[in-house]
Amino acid sequence: MKQAKGLRTVKRRQLVDEVISQLQEQISVGVYKIGAKIPTEPELMEQLGVSRTTVREAVRVLASAGLLEVRQGDGTYVRASSTEVEPLEQRLRRASVLEIFEVRQLLEIEIAKIAALRRTDQDLLAMNAGLEKKEQARREHNLESYIEGDIAFHNAIAVASKNTVLIDLYAAFSHTLHVGLKDLFNNIMPTNERILYNHRQLWQAIKAQNPEDAQKWTLASLNDTMHRLS
């Protein structure tokens, strides 16, 4: 397949966003019409000068936004031409930490309530694994591992809700939260033991299937984080 007119070799740091932008543009102006097959991964890699991982991530974001459809064993096709709605993950990259936190607060309070009612023993184990990773990371003063444990803990709570839309929404926040939390802590390990205490109490509330307490401890944890932002 020949290189589509208008595609440029990517040199920017935010490679995924640039690939998304270029593909959106080509779809919007009709280079790739609805039902058309876009170039293969190797072709896009060569035309845009990026890695396979970058191409796959860009395609995944556009597929999640409904613009592309990935057909296993066949290729990727244009599903819609509208670019009025920016893909969520791309939009999150432009948001401030405070904006993300405010939406996270709305999500987590409701997720905690539902998770307390629907959690399984396997869900509890997954949450506990995230907490233990945070606790060990704190002892070792490993901020990267601490944040990974925090995200794993909250993702496990989202999975326990058994609501696929909530799970996908929270998963979309994970990467941006990772970066945002590093900025929030200014690359310094948090020393406030109340954060871990609140999370342990939240885990206990979900284990006891007490939705009111689950929401209470979620809010307590979020208030501590909000204090860092203020």
C-alpha cells in the first residue's frame, strides 16, 4: 500500500498523540473513508517512523473512541468519520492534575459502594496485593512502586464493581494518574501513614460488604489527597 498523501514522519516526543492526530486528520478529510482499510502496522511504522507499540496504542485509542474497528486476522477499518469527540485518553493527557482528581473522586466514591456489594474473594486478594505493594514500597522508599501499588489497588476495586463501563473508565485514567501522582508527590515518598490506614479501612469495609463505610473511607482518602493539592 502506498503512503497516503499528507502523512508526515513523526518526530515529536508525544508520539502516540501525534499518530492519533494524523490518523484522525486523514479520516476527517476522507483519505480513509468509512469502511476503508487503513495501512497495516508495518506500513504505518515505516510511514510515520514510529514503533509497533506506538502504532498499536494509537489504533487502540481510536478504536475505543469508535473511529476504527480492528478485525482480527483481517486488518483495521474506519468505522466513523466524526472527530468531534476527542478520545478520552488523549483528552486526559491535556487535563490538569486537579481536573483528573475531581473526576476520579466522583468515580471512586460510587465504585467503592458497588464494589462492597459485589466483591468476590478473588477481588479482595487483588486489592490486598496492591496494598501490600504500597506498604513494601513505602518501607523501601520506592515512589514508582508505591504509585503502581496505589493504581493496582484502585483498579482492583473497579474490577470488583463488575460494571464494565466503570472498569474501562477507571482503566483509562490509570496512566494519567500515574504521571499525575508523581507530580503530586514531587518525586518524594509520602510519609503520611494515614493514607495507608485509610486504604486498609476501605479494604476492610469492602470485605465486610459495607457500602456506607466503603464510601466513608474512600472520601477520607480522597480528602487527604485533596489536601496535598491545595
